[in-house]
Amino acid sequence: MNRAGITLLMAGLLALPGISLANDFTTVTRVQYVQNCIASNEGKMNIYEATTKCSCVIDKLAESFTQTEFEDADTGFQYRNLPGDKGGMFKDDTDVEDGIDHFIKAHAEAYKSCRMR
């Protein structure tokens, strides 16, 4: 291999770790999501299928969100229906609404891509 080829190969290998860390969620976030996903889809598929498809969904969501964006959007999505003042923060803030809308769309696309029902 010539010197230019080796240089390009080394540059590519050095770039790989940075690419794999982009928008990477913590293990705890991934496990919690998969467990909640399996529980919400109970009875629709067996445990192996549910684990595989729910893992696929969280991987797709990790492509669309950073860890913080995902946590904020997921929290807003879960608590937006709280009654009275408790849910007001999640209903009235336009930034939160935009994050929830993006979360819903990304979630629907991930479900479709991963062939979830």
C-alpha cells in the first residue's frame, strides 16, 4: 500500500469513534425505553420480537435526538396530559410543544421503519 493510501486509511479509522458517539444515548436510557416499549406492546408480539423491534426504535430515535433532547421530549410527551397547573408547563410552552411534535413524528417514523404495529 502506498503512503497516501495508508494516510487515508488511518484518517478513516480515527474518524470512526467520533461517528459512533454521535447522539449516543446512555445504556440506562436505552434499557428503560426498551423495557417500557415491551410493556406497552405486551400481547402484540413475543418477547424476542418485542426486544428486537423496541431496540430498533430507540436506535432510530438516537439518530434524531441528542440525549438531552430525547429526555426533554419524552418527558413532555408523558406529562402533557396532566390536569390543571401540573400539565400547564407542557401544554403552554411552544418550545416544549415543538419538541413533542418532533418526538411524535420521529417516533412514528421509527415505528414504521422497525415494522412495529
